Amino acid sequence: MVLWRRWVFSSSRRAAIPIIGPSVVRSTSRALFSLFFPSDCRICATPLEEISRIPVCRRCLKAPEPLSAEFFCISCRTPFQNAFPLDSEGRCALCRNGLRGFDAAYCYGAYEGPLRSLIHVYKYGAVRTLARPLSDLLACALPREESFDLVTPVPLHWRRQWERGFNQSELLAEAMARRCGVPLQRTLRRVRSTATQAGLSNTNRRKNVTAAFECRRELSGKRVLLIDDVMTTGSTAASCALALKKRGAKRVALLTIARVDRRLNRFAAEAYSTLGGVS
């Protein structure tokens, strides 16, 4: 038997019912926001006012600027202070001597300032939601006339990926594959763990990653877009590109969020390598 209870309120006196006003709603919203979302920007520490899965304020997300220089290598897009390192065709010494395994390299900006901070939060702070805004920068850096048959990420050694919990380049590659409308293929495998690149010369960096990668698929005649987060000297990308070409890739283009600009800071490469980068 179900008993229904009826509540009766007397009209002779005012019921003690709290009035919920705008201030209460705002306070409750802020409390819930602080409970489920970060309260401060992970870069500038400014209180966040928008509900977002990205713990970075809008100003810091828009702060990175494109890499600019008067002189670039026509192939690898390395910036130079003058035209002296370039030949009559506009190629640098590494490209002239065939030491670049890839056919082209594109990046959005220099590995410094706000862009460097964003990459650190994404990569070392494990904020995977930053993959989307960072892939927006990748899309801006890629020339519209380029076309590819597949997108592939630079792989991490399984031990490093286990420690980090994810491969930052793979998330970026997934986003770019969707944008380009081509398949994502994890074609590369790191067959040996390499020592940190910090303190190594360019020659020793290349030796350190030589034969560190192998391609697991046949790529006869394929145009491949290789994705990484940061390019330091290009040694890692070159090793990956050579592995891809051994399996028949026709063209390999490297696309990164940032690159170390040696015109600005000669210590930036070592700082990146010390934090775990090997590019």
C-alpha cells in the first residue's frame, strides 16, 4: 500500500525558502568549475574564466608567432642570418650533401617563448587536449599545394612511451591525418633506445640515431607526411625518412610544431634534449 503525503504551507506566514539569486548561481558555477577543471593557466598562471578541457588561457594559446627569416634553405627551411650558407639554388650544406633524409621540412615557429611553453605543457605535463590547438599550428605551417598518401608519426621507444603514457607525435599525426583526409599509418618502429642527444655534435647526433628506426610496411611510390613535435638538428627525422625510403617511399616531408632556431639561442637544442627530445 502506497501512502501519499501532502505538504501544506500556511499562507499566514512566509515560508523559510532561500531565494536563489544570480550571485549564488555564479558562486556555485565557480565552485563546480574549480572542482572539475583547472583554476589557473598552466603557462601564465592567470585565473581561467572559461570552461575548457585545456588548462591554458586564450591569450597564451594565441601567443605563438610563425617563424620568420629573410633567408631560408629551400629544402629543409632552416633559417639563416644571411645567404652565405646557401648555394645558387638556395640549399644549405646538409641538403647539398644529401645528409637530409627527408625532401622537405615545415614548422610553425621557433622553439622558444610561448610556443615552447605550450609544447612543454602538452608533452611533459601530459595535457593531451593541447593536441588539437597545436595541430592547428601544424595545419598553418603546411603549404596547401602539398599532398600526401599517408601520415605517420615519429615513434618513441616503448620504454619512453610507457614512462610518458603517450606519444605526443602520434596524437598530432592523428589530427593531421583527419585534416588532410588521408590515412594514419604507424609505419615506423624504434628498434633501439638511443642515448640523450644533449651535448652531442651534429655529426654525433646523426650517428646516435643511425639505424634506430625501421619501416614495417611497403610504401612503394607513396608520399609520406612525417610528424614530430620539435625539430632540433633533424637527425631523428632524417633517420626516419631513410627508413621510409628503404621501403619505397617516393617523397617524405617533415612537419613539426617548432624547430630550434640557432640564430636566436644556441643552448635551446641542449635544453630540449635534456628534457627528453632527440630530434
